[in-house]
Amino acid sequence: MSATQPSRAVKLGCIADDFTGATDLANNLVRSGMRVIQTIGVPQGGIGEADAVVVALKSRTIPAGEAVTQSLDALAWLKKQGASQFYFKICSTFDSTSDGNIGPVAEALMTALSTDFCCVTPAFPENHRTVFKGHLFVGDQLLSDSGMRNHPLTPMTNSNLVQVMQAQSDGKVALIEHATVNAGGAAIQDKIAHLRSQGFRFAIVDAIDNEDLLSLGRAISMMPLVVAGSGVAIGLPQNHGLTPSTKAAQLPPAAGLQAIVSGSCSIATNRQVAEFIRAGLPALAIDPLRIAAGNNVIQEALDWASKQLGTQPILIYSSADPVSVKEVQGQLGVNDAGAMVEHALAAIAKGLVELGVRQLLVAGGETSGACVQALGIAQMRIGQQIDPGVPWCYAGASACGADIHIALKSGNFGTPDFFTKAYRLLS
């Protein structure tokens, strides 16, 4: 099928700045009644029938100019699929720096869409991300007091999103406070009209519960672009007459061996690793320093896995606490350490599928991106939710000649028992 002749016009075109963020967004759209396909990068051809398509990029931490180019390529392809509204999906903790990439990408998309205003909010209350008075909270903590202040690539030390967005944007940034959001969609639209007349280009939008997101969804129904975490996704299918339906999340039955590959060093993932080990399940830690020293850590891990795989999931991980991560980065360099571990875990994931794993869980945004590329995954059908923001998916791993169920988990997401609960739900 030609990319210019979709079998059915897509209602919503989405561009995600990392792979786990893409599945997070797709998950919320499916829960709200949309049939969703997620692509890995910009496809060369068309897609199957879907109400929404999420193009997953790995653009969150690359140079801003490259992120802009990739995002505009994705936008051009989505336009050809018939999409009339577009969603730039960012992290629910607003991961970025003063140089970008949220501001530069958003402004480039706005220019391409000939629009002069855009609403921005990373709020996802179900996952304890809320925005109030323009400040982002992670649970009860300000973003700057959370574990994100120690992020190795995008440390978030300022919770004031108006200031964060302004630092990386040319256009003026305003705030739509909660009192306006709480008054409903019409009040939000009135505020947007006023801000546009005052020359503002962006508005950070407060949201503390799902009703706020539903109101925002109604208010922006005719706007060509929204920049948000995955939370706003619950408020958009209603604009197309769609309601929650289990049919949207149906996947083929699961079978085959089970494995987890974890590269995230977030607090949530470290707890999940600890809980998995506490439960007495097979787990193997990967040492970045041994990889750097030239040891064949990939083959060692696969040899270990071949003896452990059976009736229960196994875990191979490089996750570690912030002190250990900084020690490794100090010896190897931040970028080199990250790239080396990603490459190793991606090769391990491919090897696991070649060993017969057909139910694969990957933890960490950068790790997920490396793994799906190594597996040769081009598209994924989005299925049922495991925890808020994380669904099971079904995909063809062309590099291994296999169809697999796969879950891509953002490092910050999931309950402590996530690694075992995921397989119970799938079965």
C-alpha cells in the first residue's frame, strides 16, 4: 500500500520523542477507544487500518536540530495518512535541557502546520504527574525534588514549566491556571483566545485530575497541535465519537518463553528489579566495566539465559543506583557508558528471542529504542494496559523471524511487582 493512499484516514497523528513514551501515549488512546498502530521511526510505506498512528522516534536527547528534522519527517508522513490533528508526545517529567528539545521541535511543528498557538502539559494524574500553578509535581514532590534531579542526561532541577519552556523557546510562554481549567472547555477556549491576542505562542496548562484532561481535550478539538505527555490522550477520542472499548486492545494469544531486559536506573525500576530478585526469580546483572574491558558479556548472558529459561520469566539488567551510575560514568564518560550498555542489552534481547522468548519486557526508554531496532520491529499493535502508561504490544521481530508480545516500560513507571504482574495479566 502506498504511503499516500491509506486504507482509512487516520484521525490523529502522533510523534513521540522516545519509544516507551510512544507506547505510553498509544496505551491511553487504546483505553479511550482508538485502534492504534505504533511505528518505529518513519515508515517507508503505508499502514493497516487505525484511528491513530504513533510514530516513535529516539529524539529526546539528540541534538535539537536533528530532533527537528526527524519530527518534521514524521509530520509529513502522518499528513499523507490523512491526519488532521497532531500530538507531539513528550515525557511526563518534561525531560529536556535549556537547549531543547521540546521548544525547538514544537516551534518547528507549529510553523509547518501554520498555527500560532499551542497548549503544553505533561500532566498524567493516573501516574502521579500533575501540574499546578505551572509547577510539575511527581506524586507529592516538586519535579526538582524528585529522582529526576539526578537524571544522567536531562537532570530536571526546575519545576516551573513556564520557565523551563521559555528557556528553550523563541515565542512567549503563558500559563492557563487550574481555576480556568476547572471551569471547563469553553473557559479554556476563552483563555486561549485572550493569550493569542496578547502575542503568546505557548501555554502551560494546569491539570490535577482526569476531568481536567477531558476538559482540555474538548477545548483543543479544533487545534492542529498539542504538546503533552500521554495524559491528554484520554480527552481526544471523545472528539471523534469514540468511547472506551475492549475490542481496541485485542491481541493474539500469548505463548513462548518469558524474559525481561532492563537498562533503566530510575528509582521505580530499581525497586522492580529488587522485588523480582526478592521473589527468588532468576536475575543476572550486567557490569558496564566488564563490557568496556572487552569481556564477552553478551554471550555470557545468553549462555546463562539458555540454562534458566523455562516456565518462569528471567531478568537481565544493568539497572543500578545513582552513586554506582556516576562511578561508571566517571570512568567511561556519560555518553559512552550509556551507548555501550544499550548496545549490549539490545544484542541480548535479540539473542533471547532467537532462543525462543516470545514474551519480552524491556525497561528504560533508551534501552527500549535500542532493543526494538535490534529486533527489526517496524510496527506494533497496542494491547491491554499493564500499569498506567505501559501496555502489552504485538509485533513482528523481522531480525529474528518471529512474532512476539513486547512491553516497553518507561523507567519511572510501574508498581514494584510490575515485572511479575505483567506476565500474569498477559496469560
